[in-house]
Amino acid sequence: MTHTVKNNAIPLIGKLKMLFATFCLGPVTLGVSISWTSPVLPQLESNATSFHLTSEESSWVGSMLGLGVLAAALPIGYLSSRFGLKKCVIGLILPLLIFTVVAVFSKDVYSLCIARFFSGIATGGICVISPMYTSEISDVSFRGTLGSFFEFLLYVGVVLVAIIGAYVEYKTLTVMLGIVGLALTMIFIFLPESPTHLMKINKREEAERALRFYRSKNCDISDAMMEIETSIKSKENQLSVKEALTSRRVIRGLIAAVGLTVFQKFCGVDCILFYSVSIFQVTQTGMNAYTSTIVLALVQLVSAVLNVFVIEMANRRLFLFISTIGMGISLGVLGMYFQLKELGINFTGIEAIPLGSLIAYAFTFSMGMGPILWMINGELFAPDVKGLANGITMTSNWILLSTVTKSFPIMMNNMGPNYTFYLFAASMFLCAIFVKFFVPETRGKTLEQIQSDLSS
């Protein structure tokens, strides 16, 4: 007699397939794209390459990633709905290869900005498609693990760039990373299409096969199929923009989501990822800037791993309070270091402050403002407004990323590194106040309970 496996008991092989699919979706490439400027721009600002960038030109190269993401976000959403997630994932190799080729043969800042823009298009596609695909192939009991694994792989990309970029020229680094992206895409060709897309185009049998690929042949997928059908129907009944923006629950949810997004950008995390080598060079501690960047990247990676095991141990808001206050203190200490250097004050051990404070910063970021922001954004909104709300939040995120990363080198030059990091520290203390009054608790609550809280 054939036995079926209950839907909530995914076999180990199924979980491994889901993790492998997440790996192939491109989080490593996402981490690479975000941190590529860290080792590359210092090389281009030196006289060791075929052309030279000024600090102002470097800021444009850094900020172009966000503009590329903004250009891609809406078209990718439409294309994925029209042609399916799998085809779009495979299609993202095109902008990635354009970035690789143009960056390698660039002779001026303009072509490098174009290359970085195409890198942003690939990044935007990953940001839109990856969460959709993982949520559609996974059982609800395993989605949190896949989300944490995605963040872990993102930091794997950051570590790869930090280590390889410390020892090779930027052209070699770019080619190597392009090959990694191409290899992952080639593997993804052999994975199934999203079950939700297959159901939308009336290919029910193929949708069932796709679900069973990530579970087992004898797995009971009736609940999963029903969930997909419900999701498709809810998307067909979405509220209009006017209805959504006059709804109390949507407005309060957007205040929380967009507010946290704004504060996350002003905590300086993207600046530190984009310009970590340059930041360590400015500290003038005598420690190798590339080695310090590798250490910082490894801390981020380890923190992402630890986060998988502790994220459900306490309320979301508690982790956000710990994270924002910890980051504020760490950034304040880093600003104080630059203040002491400016005043000519020196003492034994002062050279350890920059790396130590940034390690504490990275660790506390991973406890709250990193993963919990995206978890809360996914929990705050009902299916009838989720698309609109996520579009507003993502647009805010990448506009601010471009603005902050463009401004950071200018702020460092004009304000000085001390006041730059004081500003970031102050924004974190303000964020703690914002969390107190505007961010609802979502842990352990159903969608109906969260919507009731927001409507009250």
C-alpha cells in the first residue's frame, strides 16, 4: 500500500532541494553586487589601474546600483507574472553578463556607471523574484528557515568579494564573480517552474509535479494546492490604490514599514558594505584595510547563521530595540574615535576601536534591523494590499540607498567621518523611539490579529 506524507512533514531530501533552489536563485550574486565597490573603488582611486576615479566619481559608481534596481523592480514584477519566475531568473543572466563585460573593459567613470546600473537591474530582479519563488515552493513551516538561509547566502557573497578582492585586481574579481553567476543560472535551468505560475496558466498537473519535486512523490500536497488557489484568488480581489491608501490598517502598516526602511538606510549599513575598505583606510590604524574588511564580512556571515537559531526566541520589537541601541552605541564610538584622532588624542589600544565598533555594529544589525525589517514587512499586510505595500516599501528602500550611498563619500569629505557617524548613531536612537510608538508586535500573531491591531 502507498503511504502519503502529511504536508507539514517535508522529507529531508525535499528541504535540501529547497535550500539548493534558494542557493541557485542568486542571493550570493546579490551579496556580491552590493559589496563589489568595497575592494574595487579603492583600487580605482589609486594610480594602480588603467584609469583613475575621484571621490566624487566613486560616489556615482556606488549609487548607480540603486537606480538600476528601481529601473528593474516594476518590469520584473510584470514579466514574472506574464512569463513565469523561472524564465525571469534565467533572463537575469543577461544584465549580469553586460555588467561583467562593460566593467572589465571600462576606461572611464561613465562606462563604469553603466556597468553598475546593469548590475542593479540583476540585483533588482533577484530582490523581487527570489522571495516569491521560495515562498511558492515551500511549506509554511520551512519558510522562515529559507528566509534566514537567503540572508546567510547574501553574506557569503559579501565574504567572497572581501577575500578575493583583497588579493586580485578588480577586473579578475569581476570576471570570477560573473562566472559564478553564470554557473548558478545554468543549474537553475533544471529546476521546475513556480507552482503558482503553473496554476495561473491552468497547468495543474505540472504544478503538482513541481510541488512534489520539493517534497516527495507520495507527499500529500492538497493543502499546498489549496493555499496556492486561495493566493491567486486574493490577488484577483486586490484593493484599488485609493481604497488601500484610505484604509487605517494599510496606512499604519505603511508608516511602520516605510519608517523602518528609512531608518535602516540611515543606519549606514549600505555605506559600510559599499565602502568598507575605504572606511578602514581613513581610520589610519595601521591595520590592513582589506584584512579588516574580511574580518568584518566574516562576522556578518557568522551573525547571519546565529540569527537562524535565536530569531524566534523573543518578540520582534525586543530584537529591534536591542539592535538599534547597540548600533547607535557602536556608531557613536566610531565617531568618537575619529573625534579623538582629530584632536590628536592617542592611547594604547585606540587602533582597535574602528574594527571593534564595526564588529559590534554588524552583530547588532544582524539581530534586528537586518532580518526583522523584512519579516515585519511581510507580516504587516494582507494579500489584497501586499503588492502595493511591498512596491512602496521597495521603492523607498532603493531610492534612499542610492541617495545615502551617493552622499556618503561627500559627507566624509565635507563633514568629516566623526560627524558622519554621529549622524548615523543619532538616527538609530531615534529609530528606537519610532519602534516604541509606531511598530506593532507581529510575532506569534495570525494575519487577522495583526490586521485587527492595525485597525484599532
